Amino acid sequence: MQKFVAAKILTAKQSIVVGSFYCPPSNDQAYMDRLIEAITCLCKSDPKAAYWIAGDANLPDIDWSIDQVTRHQYNLHISDSFLQTLPKTGLEQIVDFPTPYDNAVDIVLTNRPSLVSRCEGALD
């Protein structure tokens, strides 16, 4: 079952698309392929819209500070295919701190990173 939802908000100046997803730690390549297809189709549907997509990616092998797969806890192709989707869709990951432990598994993707002045985690 795909765990991805998105809504388009129409304003006088532009469309804003807000989305959310969840990848279980046990996700397989087929699950990731469906998520990638959903994100790609969404971004192609309105190329001028501002996109804000957040989710629990459960991809701890990706080092987002350098946009590379640096660990091999999971199947390399799962992490790599997600990572390769971002430049194809114009999205960038903006969370730059661990969520939780030493990994940024909770991520926020946007095609408007210049609008972000800071990104902070919730306080416990």
C-alpha cells in the first residue's frame, strides 16, 4: 500500500503543493519505485508550483550533507534510486540535522530552498 498524499493549494500568484509520505524500514525496491513514481508524476503535473514534501524516508544510508549513499544498512539501489530522483524533479532536501540518532531519516523536500531561512527539529 502506498503511503503518500498531496494537496494543491491555489493562490492568486502560484500553486503550492504540500505532500507527505512514509517509507517503512522494511520497504523494498517495488515500494520505493512506486513512491518515486508518485513524486515524479506530482512534480511534472505543475512544474511552476512550489513543492513542499515531507516524510519519514527511513533511508539512514544517505548522507544528505553530501547527497551520497555512505552506508550499506539497506539495499544500495533503494537509497540510490531515491537520491537520484531529486535532481530529476528539481527537489532538494533541507533537513540538515539528525532525526533521530545520527541519521536524517525525516526529510523535507522542496523546489524552493531559497525560501527556507532555517529548519529546526521539535524540542523534546
